[in-house]
Amino acid sequence: MHKVLVLGGSGLVGKAIITELNKCKEFETYATYFQIPIPLNQNRIVKLNIEGLDNINSILNTIEPEIIISCLRGNYDKQLILHTKIAEYLKKSSGRLYFCSTTNVFDNDLTKPHYEDYLPSSCTEYGKFKIDCEKRITGILHDNACILRLPQVWGKDSPRMKELLKSLTNNEKVIIYPKLILNTITDVVIAKKVSYIIQHNLKGIFHLAADDIISYKDLYNELIMGLGFNNADMEENFEEEGYFAILSKRNNEFPEQLGLTNKSVITYLIN
């Protein structure tokens, strides 16, 4: 039995990972939350406020996790300190850290999609913060740090989906970016891939994304039509352009049933 601690367990990705790991008898899953309750045994959840980092050592020493999955959000400086402490804790016991990163680590170059072996370069505070975390974690844990970069994440109950449905229901304008190319993934598929990575002790950097890319306009047109809003008020914005997308060279390391296309993401969301 391996003790797993999910940081940020009340978020979209965190909740999906907890649900998936609970299917595996080899994992004893714990999770942190800040305000929103987590659907988990009350003895296995603990409140973590990254604005006050005093309790992270207590959490680690009490639970003694062998594996930590970070889906945290919040203040960048505090997160960097917290992830440093976590990495240093895991180093003592050869534990593993799985860190959720982002497409934004490549947002300084939108001329092409990016793969795992491309050098990150960001022009945004968010992207630079994630790069700093990636470097800090891997510098301490080396092969025991696994970087999980994510594109635009969707789920049936995701904030992105809720916001879109709210706009459509209220006949509000939906902004479309015809010149932007991207890719997506669902919370459920992220969770299944993370579980597979952990169980098979896969290492390094993973781009957990659909196997293909799609234009922002096509994605939203197909999704909105599939949801039954044929007369939606959509406004095109041509200011954002380029490839805000990651692709993977490691898809052959996963079973075929974990493959994903943007079309299958749309199908999942509308059914």
C-alpha cells in the first residue's frame, strides 16, 4: 500500500485524480483542500492554506506520503516555497513528486506546437512561475520529479464549461479566436494517465493533451452546436493568433484506450 497525497484535491483535476486513485487498492489516498470540501474519507483530508506555510511540515510528518501529486493554485511565491519544502522532504525517502504544469511555459513562442523536449520560454508571470517550479523540483528530486504539462482542461463540471453554459443560456456574447490553434484534455483522462504513470513508474516530462490540434473557432463552434445552441451570439477576435498547444512524443507509452482527440473531448462534453 502506497500513501499518496494530492495537493489541491478540491479542484477540477485534483478531484478527478482522487476518484481514479481510489479505484486502485495499492493506493491509500490523502488530499488537501483550502475551502471547498473533498469527496473523501474525513480522516484523509486536511486543510492547507499556502498563505501560511507553517502546517506543511506537520501534514507531511503526519501522513508520511511516498507519492505527492500537486494540483495547487494560489500565490506564486508561496507555492514555490511550498514545492521546495515538499521536494526536500521527498528527497530524504526517495519519494516521488508529480507536478501539474501548463502550456504557458511555452507562451513566448506561438509559432508552433511544443513537445516535451522543447526548451520552455514564457513571457507571462504564470508561465515563468511554472518554469521556476519545474526547475526547482527537478533540481532537487531529479528522476523522482515528474512534470505533467496540461493544455486547456475541460470537464462536464469544469469552471470553463459552466461559464460557457452560463453565457449561452443568458444569450451573452461568446468571444471566438479564429487565428488561435490549441488542444485540450478532460479531467477524467488526466486522472487515468496520471494513475498509469504512477503505477508504471514512468519518469520525466509528459504533455498530457489530445493527440491532435484544433482551431479555437472549430472547437467552440462544434461544442456550442453540440450543446444545442444553434443561434449563439459569437464575436470573432483576431488579436490572439498562433499555436497555444502542446503535443507529445510519448503517446506510445500509454495503452491505446487512453488515446484522445479534440473531437472525442467535444463528444464527451456534449453527451
